[in-house]
Amino acid sequence: MSVETQKETLGFQTEVKQLLHLMIHSLYSNKEIFLRELISNASDAVDKLRFEALSKPELLEGGAELKIRVSFDKDAKTVTLEDNGIGMSREDAITHLGTIAKSGTADFMKHLSGDQKKDSHLIGQFGVGFYSAFIVADKVDVFSRRAGLDASEGVHWSSKGEGNFEVATIDKADRGTRIVLHLKSGEDEFADGWRLRNIIKKYSDHIALPIELPKEVAAVEGEEKPAVEWETVNRASALWTRPRTEIKDEEYQEFYKHIAHDFENPLSWSHNKVEGKLEYSSLLYVPARAPFDLYQREAPKGLKLYVQRVFVMDQAESFLPLYLRFIKGVVDSNDLSLNVSREILQKDPIIDSMKSALTKRVLDMLEKLAKNEPEQYKGFWKNFGQVMKEGPAEDFANKEKIAGLLRFASTSGDDGEQVVGLAEYLARAKEGQDKIYYLTGETYAQVKNSPHLEVFRKKGIEVLLLTDRIDEWLMSYLSDFDGKSFVDVARGDLDLGNLDSEEDKKAAEEVAKSKEGLVERLKTALGDSVAEVRVSHRLTDSPAILAIGEQDLGMQMRQILEASGQKVPDSKPIFEFNPAHPLIEKLDNEQSDERFGDLSHILFDQAALAAGDSLKDPAAYVRRLNKLLVELSV
């Protein structure tokens, strides 16, 4: 190699500095992962070269045998990792090794708590790759040249992982990247062939290209040291192409960590080979925790796509619907062409049939998890429940299947945990119950204590309590489950069907008849504030309640639309009163029209507050209430 030229010192992006510091301290307990991360990166670089060389064979520069080599020098205390993949230009090295090229980096930094254990999880999700070298090294040298560039356009990147790095231009005859780690004192254990061999077998056996180490040959006394012979230490066949019976759980788990850049084991996985009209293999994983950028539009999502074992693209989004964007994995097709693009993927009918099969496979995997591992499914739901609720709107074909996977809080629990499935709800429904009852609201405390639930408590009927922002929107796409329709208990005129006896219905009709005069008086007093006034079938303890019209928007939907800047149509609530309540009796007997009007408005505003709504005119409510309190205290 010739002398370095154009040498310059540059500073790391702020986030990298923070990350380096955190990572060195947080991930120190599992130091050996540095090798896994560097091998994963080398494997990606070879994949990229293999793909680019399909259209530009000259990039192979006559060397089509692709591999990764790991070596060490005990005396110099170094570990070297070399690949003959795509390599980097000077600009690439500055960009890739000096910054974290990921949207949402600053966001990610906000999530860090200072608690090492929690932070190591986050860092794991972020995928730190190359920077893990600094866990064991106090200096890292990178020598690289991008395939297709002149030998004189190599780059030497060097850093001690503190605040800056040096970049220089060098001569490098071979394409690809060589990373030299100068081990910290006390980390000499890694400058050992057996130790490196064991780490590679443990973490990188699934890598689909050979990983070579120098053969361990003992030198005979008095003889010259024999020339270095290299031997492959991993299995070097793509994991998803091997029969399931041959693959251990640990291998599946390590492969997941490789493709997802996650530090935790997955919750579950599904490995399938499809033959027949379409031929493809898929290996899909459900992560154990949600990434921090799950709700960011530009967050990476999609599967790794291979065509006939050749890597084609990362983040192929066309194989799964958006509500399953958290699924990681690989799909390897024999039917697609190697020059497939994202645009082609969106229009190809082959993709449509693969998408529907893969979607079904994921849903089956989740059903199995819910059935066999309910505790694990509980954890899954906490992490990904909100995303799954996008499913019924997006994937009509699997609506029933998705509905079976949904979990809700209900009046049968006390803590607001979303653990009740629809099948479980129906299994313990009352005899004669042909509806699934639910109530939406802002918070669990608000819906749990809502007056809308009074008649249900009295009759011992379970009601689902929905408090996620997306819930009302979700329910607009769910009309029924297992032949039973959904009923919002705050909407329209409540009809309990067979759960009400004939006597109850008759008695209610008679009461409604006897209160027709009060209904008219209330209509006059409340005027434009209400759409309708009627005797309530829902109440047992409260004096009054506001119901939503059958076709009107609920509070959640109104808030969503307002937040997105859309004009929301005006709607008026239905005022229902409980004829047996002492306050209503007092109201019915009130002779003064002024006082009747004040009391009616107070009851109306209280009903709005109980429903979690804000008052249109809080000052008028306070004025009326104070007036009443003064009168009562005299």
C-alpha cells in the first residue's frame, strides 16, 4: 500500500458520540456480539455486490468467489475481519461510519433513560452494527475500496471512538473492506482462534457464505512456520433453504438477530416452503418488543427479498399489509426475475398471491401464540395491539381472523388490562345474549364509571371498554363476530332484546307514556342543545345521560378528524332521563319555569361531564349551580 494522501480529521455526528458512550457501557456484558455485528455487515456488503454484479459483471473484477475472513495476531493484540463485498468509497466511509443514517435518530435519543439495562434494549432495537467494535477495541482501522473504482481510490478510516475520526486516500488492490480491531487491554481473549471459532459457530453459522479462519497448525520445532491455510468454520448455507427438522431453535434465534439487528430473541417464527404453482420459501418472525419508530411513517419495514438465493432488496414492503409492518423475515422466490424493482413488486399478480399467503401465515402464527402461550401473547398485544387494530380496515378478507386476535379491557376486570378476546367474551355471555356490547371513551376510569353501564351492571352483562384513540374507528369496520353484531351502549336507543323480560318492556312503555308531559317540558327548556329527549332504559342510579345518535360521530372520531384538520359536522346528543331518580321527580314537580330551565341545563351539563365531554359554556353551568346552592342553603 502506498502512502496515505488527502488525510483529514472529521468529527462524529453528535448522536454517534452519545451512542458510542452508551453502547460501550450498556452492552459490555455481552462483548462477543461485536463479531456477530461485523460479520452481519460483511454479509450485507457481499449480498449487495452479488446483486449489483448481475447487471455489471465487471464489478467482480475477476474474483467471483465471495467470502469473509477472520484472523488475529496475538502479539499485536488485533482481530481482523475482511470481506470481498461491495466495499466503500471515501464518501461512503464518511457517511456510513461517521453518522447514523437513520430517520428518527434524535427521537431515539429521547427515549434513552440512563438506565443501562433499559438502554441496552433500545440500542439493540436501533441496530448499531459497526460501532459495536468499540466495545472491545480502543482503536479501529478500516481499509476499503468500492468495487469498480480504481485501485488508487481506496480509503483508510481510523478512530479511537472518542469524538472524531481520520480519513485518508490509499492504494488498495482488492475490492471490499478490511477492519482491524486493536483490542483494549484485558480483551486479549479475542485474539484466539478457538474463541473466535466458537463465537462464529454460535452467532453466524447461518450466514450463507463461507466465513474462513486460519487453520490451527502447531509449528514443528526447528522448522519454518507453514503458510497460512484457511478453513471454513460456518455451515455457509442459507438457513431458510434447509429442512426445518435440521434447524435448532438457537439457530433460528441467531438468524433473527442477524436480519432484525435485534438483541432479543423473537417471540415466535414460522418457516415454510411452498411448492406448486408458486415456489418460494419464507421465514417470518414476530419480535418480542416494538421498535421505537413503529408509528413513524418513514420507519424501515418489510421483508428481505431473495430471488433464487440471490439477495435483491431490503425492506420489500409489498409482501405484507401495513398493519403487520412489525414482522421481520426473509422471502426467497423462484418465480420472480432478478431485476425486480419496488415498482414491479407493487403491480405483479405473483406478489398478490404471495402476500395473501404470507399474511395468512402470520395470522395463523399469532393465533397459535394466543392459544398456546397466552402470557406471551399478552406481551405481544401490549407492544403491537394498536397496530393490529388497523387490520380490519386494511384487510377485509381476514377481518374475522384479525377480530379473533384483538384484545380488550372489559367490565369483568378491575385494572383496565386488554386481555379479553371476543371468543372468550361470547363464551361467558348471558343466556339469550345475541349482541357484543362495548363502550368507547378517553380513559379507563371514565368508561368504567360511566352511567351507560348501569343497566348492564344490574343485569350482570359484560361490556367491552375501549379507550385507545383508534378504537371507535376500528369499530366502524367491525360489524359482527361469529354471527353476533356489535352494539355501542352509548349510541341510539338501547334495546337489550331477549335480555329484557316482557314484563320489563311493558313497564318501561307505561313509564314512558306517563312522562310524556315532562319530555315536552324538557324539550322546550333545552331547545337546540338536544336532538331528542326520552325516558332512559339504561339508567338505574344516575338522573340523566347523553346518548349519541345512531349515525353521529362519537367523541374519539371527532377528535381524530379535528386533529387532522377536517371539519366535523355538528351533531346534537339525545338527552335521556331516569324517571325513578329523586332529582327527576323534583324536576317534574317544579312549578317555576325559570328554575325548571336552570335545573334541566344543570342535568344536561352533568350528563355531558359524566360522558367525558367538555362543556360548551362552563361559566353558565357554574352560574346556575351556584344559584341553586345559594337557594338550597337558605
